[in-house]
Amino acid sequence: MVPWKIFFSPALLIFVSVLFPSFSFAISEHAIRLGLTDSARIISIQSSSSFSLELPSGKRFKVRSKVTIKRQGETLLVNNRTIGASTISVQGSDGVYQVKVVASVGHSSGPKSKKEWTVLGPLEIKSVLSGLAVINRIPLETYVAGVVSGEVSPKWPMESLKAQAVAARTYVLYKKVENQQQPFDVFASVQDQVYHGHAARQDSVVRAVAETKGQVVTYDRRPIYAAYSSTAAGPTEDALYVWALDLPYLKGVECPFDDQAPRYDWRTTFTFEYLEKQLRKEGYAVGAVATLTPYTFTPSGRVDRVRLLHSRGEIILRGQDLRRIVGYSKIFSTNFSIKSVGAKVEVVGHGAGHAVGMCQWGMREMAEMGYDYQSILRHYYPGTTLLPVGRVNFSAAN
């Protein structure tokens, strides 16, 4: 008799794993520790069926449908009862949970806008220095499908979806190596990659993940830091000027492919009063702002530093820091010019995001022009090699 398993092709296996994530634990050796938050003070977890809480000691508590977990010092309270532990694992029969941040602590290393998620289990709740961390453990390929769904439209050309799938897989594996000693590998947000949560996947996304299963972009057989952003609107940026990382595969390349992007051109305005308020929140002893002007530029023409004159002196800011302080939803990139009009600042710019690595709208246009996903990845990550995950070196770099 022929063994049944030979009838399952790799594409069918990943199709099944995306639709039925519990099955993919059996076929994937890489599980991702996905951080939903690290700054909660109180969270609630709800499910349509009963689930269990397990302590490190092995003691279990059964929950009918909903539980509230609160941080008290270094230990946890479950429905206001002390449990004498700083970690809880959450497991259940169907494994689908609604996780909500009821209250946050003052500081977070991740974006603060997201407060609620629908995810597949299991979960781990851990008291860390910044608050309560909520960690979702999911199979690699299930995670990749959720990122493709969250980052780009499933209606984009298939080769662009494949390029996004490989970049997402590569990025998280790079972070998994880098963050081995951290509570989780990546955030489920723009700080790392936007994860779409537990939702139905479009057929195009399932196919893109299946047909690139296990493929990783490498340099010297290691997964690369596969950075990407929405719209370069010109040459891509060298990682040296954004994160002070001198990486041979993250140098600027030409990108004449993204002129149809919705934020290829943009403009925004804000007041000096708003700018002063935001700077003070960041701890700057700033007086009344008089002028704000670009000071130095990167080789790609983006703003590297800005000079801010105020009644107490001057401040030199990195362009990336100005974006963060003013707001990423106001200054979409560092490819901008500044015009002061009275007490207002008008910023006219091009592109969206840090512009390092792959340009997503450029990726889309290249696919429409007939480029395959391998060519797209080679263009944006020069000098790299695409390898199956089994041939990748995951040891920590020296």
C-alpha cells in the first residue's frame, strides 16, 4: 500500500496550514512569538468557548468565557485574585480569543493605537518591565499570511504578493534570531509588520504564501533585515542614514516604479505651537519656535537633519526624529521641503515611510510590468540569495 502522505504536495500542506493553523504546528519548525502589547496594566481575554489558564507550576484554572488579568508589582491578579506568578499561558479548545487592553501603563515601546485583537491561541501573559506583555504563538506560515493580508491589498498582482510574502517571512526570521533573549520576536504592528489577526485569507494570499513556502532572502546564508516601506518616490534610502546600519544589501537603488502611489506627493501643515508642545513631550527645553529648516541631506536627497531656532537657542534634529515627534500621519517621509508662513509650517513632500529596502508600490508596478518576485527581491535587496529555510544559517551573528 502506498503511504497516504505522498499525496500531499507542499502547496497543499501550506494551504491547509493557513486555513487550519493547529495543523501547521506539525509541519513547521518555526513558531513565531508575536507581541500584541508590552505596556498593558489590565487586559481582558474572551472566547466563545471555555479555555484554561496554566501557571508555571502546572496549576490550571478553567475559564468559561472571559477573564481579566491585572499586573500588581511583578505578579498577576486573575479576576482580582492573587495567583503568585508572573506568567500565565492561555489555551483552549477552539483557540480563538478576543484580547483587549483595558488600561495601559504610561510607557510603551510599541505603537499605542491598537487596543484590541482577535487572534488564534495559544497566548502567554507575562509581567515585564514596561507592563503586561501579551504574546501570541503562531506558526511561521500562518503569520506570513496574516502579514501579507495586513500590509498590501490581496488584489495586487500575484508576483507582488509573493515578493511581500518572502520579505515578511525573511524579516520575522531575522528578528527571531535577533530577539532570542526578548519576551517576543516582533510586534503585531507597524513597528515591525502589520499582522491582520485571525481572519479569512483571500485565495490570492493563500496562493502567494503557498508558492513561496519556506523561501528566505539571505546574505552569507543568513536571513537579511528585509526592511520595506510604502512609497520611495525616488531612489530608496541607505539604512545607514535611518538606523545607522551599514548593510551591503540595504543601499539605495533606483525606484522609478511607484508614481501611481496615493502618497507619491503630499503636503501637510501644523503650527509652531503644536511643534513646541510635541517637543516638550519629548523632553526638549524649547522656547517659542521662530524657524524650522532642512539642515543636511542624505545622498538620496532626503532630509537628514533639520535646524530649529527658538527663543532659547537652537535644536538640530534628525529628519526621522522630526517625523516621529510631529507624527508619522503628518510627515509621511523625510523626502520633504519646509515653508514657514507666519506661525504655521507647511511641509511639501513625496513618498511614505522610511524608504529603506523594498518599496511596496514599486513592487506592485514591477509585477504589473512582468517582473517575477525573484527579480523584484533582487532589485531591492542587491547581492542577496533566495534560499529554502532548511539551508539558512540561524545562529546568532558574532
